[in-house]
Amino acid sequence: MKGVRGVYLHLGAATVVLQSDILGVFDMDNTTVSPHTRKFLNRVQKEGEMVMVTEDIPKSFVFCQVAGRPETVYLSQLNPATLQKRSNKTPVEEAGGSL
């Protein structure tokens, strides 16, 4: 298919990212106990590279890097296990269809 770059992952609301741009998916409860993680998230927020997917309390953050652009962190209301399941589905299955 011409023009298609890869498979996208739906992070919630109207936000999708290219799976090949994802460097990591992290659980907010488990990772934010580390001062290093909190410092990283504070830096990304101050630099304006943090995206709130919804207004709900975030359960995960998705760290993305696109070549030539600053890193971006998406805060998602979905837990990492849900995002992992979504990443293993085909676009047809994600839309509720079957193969």
C-alpha cells in the first residue's frame, strides 16, 4: 500500500502513534517512584514535549522518538498491559473486525 509507513498504536482518545517510533511504555505507578523518572518527566513537560491523551488520571506514559524531532512523552489513561494487547492486534481486529 503506497504511503503507509507502518502500524499505528491507539493510545486513547484520538491519539495514535507509529509503533516503530515507540521506545518504551511505562507504568506510572511503578516508574514514578524513581527520582530519575520524575526528573525526566519534569524535563519533558518543561520542554513542551509532553502530550496528555485525556484528562483522566494517567496510568502509563509512552516514550516516542521520531528521527529529527525531540522526544515526546504521551500520558495515557490506558494501562501498559492494554497497550501491549493493542500492539499485538491487526488494525482490523482493533476496529472490532476479524480476519
